[in-house]
Amino acid sequence: MDSQVFNALQTGRQNKQPMALVSDLKTGGQLILNPQSEIIAAGGTPPQLSAEQTAAVLELLCNDRSRRLADSDIFVQVHNPPPRLIIIGAVHIAQALAPMAAIANYAVSIIDPRGAFATAERFPGVSLNDDWPDEAMIALAPDTQTAVVTLTHDPKLDDPALMVALRSPAFYITSLGSRRTHGKRVERLTAAGMEAENLARLHAPAGLDIGAMSPAEIAISIIAQMTAARHGRSTTFPGR
């Protein structure tokens, strides 16, 4: 591997940047493509990608899959940071959502300054953070492989986390609550200075419209919507 390509891979991993290493199996030439289809490093005689091949590489990067491109000598190896889920609120829905996300290979963190809620007994094996939500979110630094879910129904806890999340590259951000609750949330965040284009990234009400009622069903609907967002699929159903 060319030293420039190797160094770019190492730097990208350290900075938790998604990248696709594209190799020509005949020549050995390589290049690294980012999600914006920019070449950030190249070595040897790098592959000359057509527009269709570039689109295929970006689709593999989005879906976190590595494979050889059809009818070509080009192999794509995807290097994505591990997916993470940050939950604000150690509530009943979080008790269902956390293990479901772990099964889906997410590293789960729960933020809740209320010590009586965020306990190891209620959330075994889950990373717990009792800092104030905005401080905890800044420290966790949501990236393109991060989903953020706020569940407390308390603006003092949810809103500070959302102010950080909505200005991050997190791929999925959602909040629990009715349409009326969401309308008030948007008013508060707008008054606090949140930009309209960032507010548009907020999925609310949380989850796909599957008629969920119980905490476990609501968790399923959130996991489903989060999965759709991660893979570039529609995150709304008729009626939403």
C-alpha cells in the first residue's frame, strides 16, 4: 500500500471519518473516496471511476458493505467508524431500546444526570453518563455514524442535547413526543438560535408509524426508523 494512502487511512480512522478504499486488482493502484465523492489520497495508478462506479462506491459506503464492483477489477473496502447510539434519558423506552441497538451492533451510551434513573442495575453493560446533556454530548462528539435519541420529555434535558446534536453530522436525530409537543420544541429551539435547516433534520414524532404503544414497541419503531436513515431509505410512512 502506498504510504500516502496508508497515512490517510490512519488519519481517517483516528478522526472517525467514513472512507472507501478503492483498489484496482490488476494494477494495484488505490484511492480513498469520502462520502462527498472527493479523493482524499491516491497511490500507484489509481482506478479511473466512471460516474456509475462512483455512485456504486458511495452506495456501498452508505450501506457499510465491501465488495467487488460488478463487471470490473475494482474492489471497494469500506472503512466506517463503528455505529453509536446516544440516548438522552434513562427511561422505560431506553431499557428496551438499548439492548435492541446493541444487538444491531451499536455502541450505546445513555446520558441522564438523574442518578436514580441511570443505574447499572437498570442498564447492565451500557455506558452511563451523568453529566448535563450538552456537556456529555460535546464530549461524545457525535459523528456520521452516530444516532441521537432524546426520551426524557423534559426540555431542560432534551433541548441542550438537541442543540449539540443538530449541529453535528449525526445521521439520525429524534425526539419522543406528539406533534404538539414537537411544535413547542421547534419554537424553543428556534428561539435559542437553532437554524431552520438543522431543525429540518430532526425526526419527530420519533419512530415509524407502526401503531406502537408499549415501550418495547416504541423502541422497535425507533430502531426501524434509525435503520432506514442509516441506509438512505425513507423514514416516513403515510400518515406522518
